[in-house]
Amino acid sequence: MIKNFDELIKKVSKIKPSVVSVAVAEDEAVMTAVRDAARLGFIEPILVGNQEKIDEIANKIEFTNYKVIDCHNEEESIKTAVKLVRDGNAKILMKGLVNTATYMRGVLNRDYGLRTGRLLSLLAVYELPQYHKLIYCTDSGINVSPDLSQKKDIMTNVLLAMKNLGFENPKTAILTANEMVNPKVKSTVDAKDLVDMVDKGEIPSCIAEGPIAFDVAFDAYAAKHKGIDSKIAGDVDLLVFPNIETGNVLGKSWLKFNDAKWAGIVLGAKAPVILGSRSDTPEIKINSIALACLSADE
């Protein structure tokens, strides 16, 4: 069990460094995070982009341990960075100074991209002072209102990644407003169907319960009070959200009111994909790189 991001980084620092391909790398914030991760010993970066600008930034931030592939424009940089991952020369793809939509078009390109046939989804991981371990959550950033088939892909993505992180049977709460299956509340029907899929082996192994409300997932007393025999209450590892609003609001409330730390990566491609934002702190970037390294398939 990994309790916090410090433990996550200590764990990733003990394994073989992962090669990270950074698309359009000429961004100081991104290069600073990559520099720090390289210094901690868990990545070997390949910076893809304008070499003159990359070298200028590297000199400014005293970054020396990197390889550059010089490209003449954004399109060439994205294509080159993605192909490095597709061809097995890098294990992780990271976004640099490029628009997210443009970057993701490269990831999904039919000729050179990283498609697997599964839906892409976001894995967000939170460290809360009030909880005894990291909480894994999906999907709060890509799929707006997933149907049952899409939720199956989302669960498959995250459970495969968590297996690489060392989980055998993550305690999984498929969240809804209550524990009753109600045909008028589609999320409750989906939750029951997803649990059935886990039982049939159609989704990777986990201890799944649903429909289940937030209070029951995090409080064994609440489960007992409601007469629910739960194997995960109070010790949940993974939250599967019914829609993007639920995950987005919950995550942002944790960050605002609970002093949470977080990391996020995109799953469902042939390798972990780091999106990142200009508003992300260096800490978030480092946490996300470490998460991507540990979740990458060996």
C-alpha cells in the first residue's frame, strides 16, 4: 500500500529509469519538472522540439542530463515524440508547449499514434491528510457521460494500471447516490452491471461494490448502520465516477478544502500519457511523471 506521494516517488526511484518522450519540449516549467525527475533517477528524458530553444532553457535551469531530437515545427515534434513511444524507444509520452487538442490528435493518429481500441480515460490520484492512503479516481477529465460500455473501458484502463502499481484486487467503489438499483437512475443500473462484469471476469480483477454511496465507501460505520455488508467500506482504493461532473467537483473540492495533493495521467493508449497544464505546480508534474512510470506496462 502506497500511503502518499513521497512513498510513490521513493518506490519509482528504486526501479529502472523510464524513457520519457516530451513533445514540443521547449517549455521551462515542463523542462524543470523533467530535470528534477531525471535528477531523482527515475526517468531518462528525450526532449523533442526546437533544439536551440531547448538548449537555451536547459542552460538557464542548469539541466544537462537529456537527449534532444531537433524538429522544425510543432507537427513534426508531436509526430516524432509519439512514434518514439509507439516504436518502443520510450515508455511514456509527455506534453510540452502545445495545445492539448493538437497533442491528443497526435496520440490518436491512425497512422503513427497510440490507439489500442479502448477509450482514453483520466486517472487522478489524490493524497488527503484525512485518509490513510492514496485514492485512485476515474474518470474526472475526459469522458463526460460514459455509457456502460465506456465505463467498462474506463475500469479496464485503471485496473490494468493499478496492477502495474502493485495492486492485486483494488477495493473499488462504483459510486452513485445510494445503494439501491433503480431503473430511473441509470448510474445505479450501470454500477450493478459493472459488478457483474467483474464477477464474470470481463473486467480485470478487483473487489468491486456498486451501486454504493460516498459515505458508505469511506465509512464502515455508515455501512453497518445501513445494514450493508461491505468488504471495502472505510478502506477503498478506487472510485469509479458515474460522470465527469461528480469526479471533477469532488476532486476540486478536495484540493480547495482538504489540502489535497494530486497527480493525473491519461490511460487507454499503448503507454501512459501525461497531459499537464501550465497551472500545474512542479509538485503535480513530478507526481504525475512518477505515477506514469510506475503504471507503465513492463
